[in-house]
Amino acid sequence: MSEKNKMTAQMPPEDEPHSNSSNSLLRLSGVTRRAGQTALVDDVSLSMRPGEFLAILGPNGAGKSTLLSIIDATLRPSEGTLSVFGVNPWSMSESKRAGLRARIGVVPQRADFNALIPLTVHEVAAIGRLRGRAFNSRLTTQDRSIIEEALELMGVAELSRRVYRTLSGGEQQKVQLARALAQQPELLLLDEPAAGLDLFWQEQLTGLIGHLSETLRLPIIMTTHILSDLPACCKRAALIREGRVLFDGPADEALSGRRISETFGCPVEIIERNGRRHCLGAGGMAP
């Protein structure tokens, strides 16, 4: 099987309808998640088509990570309904819900591993391949082939035997992407994947994410507060502030200076170059 065919073996068809049917990729309706009296996510309604790239932008503390944890069925909504792949995860048993989570690849902002356990790059990627399986599951020959393919796709195959914690931040993020891809996910969730990286690695990650979306047609939801981290293929964005979605629609409208200024609470100007947008402060804020 070719590289593309293997990595997209579990992808939904391109023209699958976007509807209320059991074939829907993702649908949130009136979803709220509370911590005590505080709404971390407040009355959010979103849906997503197969193959779509959805950017979720907002300031720190806006609820972006919480929203991804709800979509991943890690956090249960306090109110509202969630449908992933046409089913409500919270109507399922825990074992079936774990199986559903295995269909979702997640790359968190920071993935910490116990420094006393010197996991290799290959072993970190293998964690993704075993997600949702029994604790004592073993890797098959096919599993190892898929893991190696994911490492190759992310350009870190030559680091396979390196201890993960000795890698640079950018290399670690590429390994985390390989771990998520080793699941052969049907949906990929990226939580500020370029946070804390230098310019070189930011560009590396942005290019890789664009490749996953455009070439493999992998549905992606990516959170960020840095516009330039979004690849040019991003055509839709949702803006979130204090847990509420302020706007959800075409990127050309969402990523305007006016809307970004409203979302982040400061005046900005947006510059577009080669399909990507860059944000500049426009002044006017009190010292």
C-alpha cells in the first residue's frame, strides 16, 4: 500500500454529506462546561465537515483547550450535546468511549513524560498506535510498519532510537504529530502546536500541518492565538473569548483586523502574504 493510501486508510470519503445524520463528523450544540460557577466553555455550537481545516483562535484562558478536551470526549459537557462520528460519546460505555477516542489524534500544547523513564522516539510514537487497546497489547508487524511510516512522514525517522527527552522542542512536536498519526486518526486535534518554538520550527510545523490537511485530507481542528501559525489552506476560523464563540465562518472574514481586535481586546492590523496572515499591533493601548 502506498504512503498516502496507508495514512488515509481510515479517512472518510471526500463528499460525505454535512448533516444531522449519523455520518456527521462532528457536531456540538449548546455545549457548556462549568467549573463551579464559572463557564469555561459557554453555549458553543459548532459542526465540521470531513476533510475540513477549522482554526479556533482566542486569547489565553478563552476556553480553547477545554473545548478540544470536550471534542476528544475527555471532558463531559455540563450542558448541551456532542456528536462525534455520528454518536454521543457519553451514551457509550467507558470501553467503547476509549475506542472512539482512538479514532481522534490529539497533540497537546506540552506532552510531558516521566524523566525517569527514558522513552525513545519510536516508543513515544508507539503510544499512539496502542491508544484505546488493552494495557497488555503488543505491537504487530503491521503496527511497526505504520509507526515507521508516521515517523518518516514527519521527518524524524532517523531519530527513532534517540531518547525523546533529549530532542529539541521542535523535534518533540514532530514526534508528537507522528504519535497522533500512528493512530491513523479520522480527526486530528492540535492545541497550539507551535507554542514556544523558534521561528524555524514554527515554519516547519506550519508546513507539515498544511501538508496533512491538503495532501492527506485529514480533518484538523487547530487552536492558536498566533495567526501566522495557520497554514494557507485554512479557510475557516472560529473566534472564541471568555468561553463563547464570537464568530464562526470563512477565514477571510474571521481573520480581519476588526474581528481579531475585538477578540483579543486590542487594536491590530492584519497583513496577508502568500495566503498566510500576520498580526501587527496598531497601538492605542494605555501603558
